[in-house]
Amino acid sequence: MNALADPLDQAAQFQAEAIDREVRNILNKQPSKLTAIGLCHWCREPLETKQLFCDTDCSDDFEKSRRK
């Protein structure tokens, strides 16, 4: 934070950062509730088995997007 910034601006910035941290923490703690739908949950490639993703790349990309 800028030492010359208004105290109210500093407080607002601190609060916004705290809220962002808490939201990320909550989202990261939620278990995946995905069910097999016959399509990859990331790229929508058709799947013949009860898989959630067509490969590990799609699975990793999906998890990375959830953590943002």
C-alpha cells in the first residue's frame, strides 16, 4: 500500500484484499461435485466412459480455473 494514500483508501484496499482471499479460500475448499455427463467438463469432447475429463490436461486446466 502507498504510505501517502488516504487512510480510507488504505482501509478499502485492505478490505477488498481480505474479501478476495476469503472467497478464494472458500472456492478452493469446495469439493468437486461434477458428475459424468458424456462430455469432457473442460473442452466438451464426447466421452464414451464415465469420465469427467478426456485427459489430464483438461483436468488440470479445469482445476486451475477454479483456483483463480
